[in-house]
Amino acid sequence: MKRIMILTLALALLLTCAATAEGYTFRMGIDAEYPPYSYMGDDGSYTGYDVEMCQKVCEILGWNMEIVPINWDTKLIQLDANEIDCIWSGLTIDVLDPEAYTISMAYSDNSQMILTKKGSGIETLDDVVGKDVGVQLGTSADILLSDGGDAADLGASFGDLIRYENYNVCFTELMGGAIDAVAIDIGVAAGKIAEYGDEYYMLEEPFAAEKYGICFRKADTEICAQVEQAFMQLVEDGTYVALAEKYGLDTSALCLTPAD
């Protein structure tokens, strides 16, 4: 029995080393409709802040990168099933169980906001009481506003909390007047405001403050460590901030700084 255990551990170590060696194909799980972090560009290829950061990380490590669009509501199931190697797509890590997953360092602060249309009459969180609010199924905003979430009282005050497959549908419904507001990450909200000009605005007061990071399977601590090490090289050489500026992100929300 002891010999079998030793052989099993040796095999696991060998597979881990092989998996993280140069030439490894790193499968990045993304929400394919989550600009500016991950989305399909006009040329038909996936792009966004997180996508480009992952590309740069893979270049440093000598890995091949494979982008895998996933169902955000079942993202952890797909990770557990080994369909992807990580979830890296504007992922709020505060709601993840650190006993069940390996979670990277946080790379960005992420406030949860209410976004609405100009002329809606919604100016504060109190004004959202009795209103119909849309949210993407399985997102941090959905979890926070649902029963048992940290913002459940706010969610219960809405006329209705309506869950949609993705935020593109949320904005279509908001534009058409089917809902009054959207509960959303601040970076995504800012991207929509930049895209549509003055048609939308965010309330000044967030209903929650969280952080973005990357999620790996519990056993993949070595892969996480390699990704973090390469990520910090991009912090040091300025790529981290430069890509945030490229995609219109608020650089003051970035929470990593170069070493002195």
C-alpha cells in the first residue's frame, strides 16, 4: 500500500511539472460577453483586458493559450470538470471558497454599482426601492442581492430582481424600458457608459466593494504561482497599467504596484 501511495504521488508530481512546462496549453475560461475584460472584437477574435493580460502571461511562461468561452452560471462546475485551467474574466474572488479552490492575488478593486438611464429619476440607492433591476445570472451582483447575500436586503427592496443570461441582454432590456436599472461591476458599467455616451449613468454610491482575481482548481497551486510570478513582471514593466488605459479602466482601481 505504501509503495502504491509513493508511486501515485510521484506520478502526480510528474504530471504537474509536465503541465506547467514550456509548451503547455493553458485554457483560459472566460465570459465571452463581458467587456472590457473579455469579449469578441470586431475582427471575430476574443479580446479585452483580462484576455490580453493572459496572453502576455503565457508569452512570458512559454505557454500556448486557449480561450474557452464558458457559461458563467456553471463556471465552477466547468473548472472542476477540467474543461478549463482557470476562470479569469472579471471574476470576483470574495465570494469563492478558499478551502475548495486556489485563488490568485487580487489585481483590481471592484465596486458593485447600480446603472440606469438618464431621466429615470433614480439618483440614490433609496430610489431603486420598488424598481425592476436586471442582473447577469451567477455574477457577484446576483449572489450579493439574492437571499443570503450581503446585499439581500437591498435586493428584497426591488420591485423585481430579474436574472438574464448575460449583460448584453440586460442592457437591451434597459434600453427598451423593460427594467429600470442594472446591478453591475463598476468596470463593465464604465465601459457601457463610454460606449453609449451620456445615455447611461452610475449612482455614486456602490452597494458592495470587492476584488477581482483568478480561480484555479485546489490542486493547481504551482500553476497559480507561475501565473502570479509572470503577472507581476507585467506590473513591473508597466503593461498592467497600459492595458487598463487601453481598455478604459479606472487605473486607480488597480491594486498591485511595482516593487520599490
